[in-house]
Amino acid sequence: MMNETDLLLGETFFYLTTTGWRSGKLHKIEIWYVTYCERYYLISENRLNAHWVQNIQRNPLVSFYVGQRKGTTPTEPIPAIGRILSVEEEAELIAIINRLFVEKYGWNVGLIVEIVPATP
């Protein structure tokens, strides 16, 4: 039986960098993600209380890369725009993203944030 460390070694993560809304400093997090229609979706378990979500609310310009567990060499960060999905206006998209999270991770509790790579 594989332990959690063995399972995580082959798993890819989303590395998101936001700009702190108070400090102006860059903050990077490692988080689970799904993709849909060439966009990336993250779930904030702490909803609007998560600092990275608060940073995106105030400054949607972010960067990211997808890679394996910390300790591996990242690719060049990709500039992107982040936004919180609207429950009232995007219920169908939210249902799709929730299903994708359940299929991939067996979990989907929280606020969904969309990350759209910036076009050159």
C-alpha cells in the first residue's frame, strides 16, 4: 500500500503567486487545481478569508506554474488574471468545476477561483 508521500511525489500542483494587498510582497501557495476550457480552477477552503483570495480581489494580476511537489525546479511563471466565480451568474460552470474536483480529488468544498493565462 502506498503512503501519502508516495502518492504526492507523482502528483502535480498549482503554484500561484499573488501580490499582498497590504505588504505589496509576492506570496506563493501550492494548491490543488483542475483545468477546464484552457483555464485553471482552484478552490479556497477558507473562502474569502484566505489571504490569497483577498489578494486576488484587490489585484487580479497573478502568475503561476504547474509542477510536482516542492523541491523540483519550476518552469517560468505564467502571467494570468484571477477572479472569483459568481454563484448567482455562473452556477452551471461551478457545477462542472465541482464535479471535476470530486473526480480528481474526491473533494470540492469552498470558493472557486478561476485563473486565466494572459494572452501575449
